[in-house]
Amino acid sequence: DELLSWVPGKVSLRKQSFIKIKEIENHKQPKTMICHDMMNGYLNDKFDQGSEDFDAFNFWLWQNVDVFIYFPHKFISIPPFVWRVAAHRNNVPILATFIIEENSQKQSLNKLLCDKNLESTLSNLVDLCEFYQFDGYLINIETKVDEKFVNVILNFINCLKKRPLEKNPCS
């Protein structure tokens, strides 16, 4: 329900990243994706102004990464400001997650992708990308779905791959 009713608001200038990634050349070499899955969720590394925790996760080798994925095991997870800035400063696309891990979330998935809500779901997910300045989503569905629903999911994924590119060719 929260995704379907989401509308862009104002973001504090402190929380806006003005760093955009440049167009990335498509090399024919292997790609490296970092999917940071820290202790089943993010800890002190999510704070905008850092943390006094010396052991908080940080990552320094951005030049070796092609894509960074924020993965805290929440239904729809937007990368924190500090991760978005770090990734874009190093010209690395950063993805949010759209995850269905439990059978209880299947009902939400069905509601978001039904004919009545699919367009709003896609529009709002793309608007979230633009508003919070990240580059797309990792879609992770870990529950059994009805065979008839597979084509609905594939259509959703295909549309979600194309739509952000219409607004930002570097997504």
C-alpha cells in the first residue's frame, strides 16, 4: 500500500546527491557485482554522517566494481545516501532491492502486479529511482509463485528494466 500511495516530496539538500554517473562503456569482459549483505541487514554503515563504530563496514575498491547492490532483506530497500554518493562518485551504478522472501509477502506482490496496479507500481518504482538518485533494482523472488503468474513477473521485470533508461540512459 505504501508503494502505491507514494508521491515524491522534498528532500533536504543534505540528503541529495548531485553526483551523476557517466555513461558506462559496455566492455566484453567479465563484470563484478558487489551485493553487500551485512549480517542480515545494514548496521552503522547506513548513517549519513558516519558512526563512531570503527568496525562499521566500508568499502574502498570501487574501481573494481561494475554494480553495487544494497541488500538489507527488506521488501523495497532504497540505498542510504552515503552509499549512493560513494557509488556515483566512483561512477558505479547502485541498485535498490525489491525482494519477496516470505509467503506472507506474496499477497503484496500479487496486489502490486495485478492489472489494476501494475502501471502505478512501475511508475512509483521508477520515480523512487529518480527521486533518491539510484539506478535500478535487483529483483529477488524467493517464494513459490503460481505458474500463471510467471509471465506477469517477467513482464514486470522487462518493463522495470526499460523504464528507468527512458529518464536516465545511465541507469
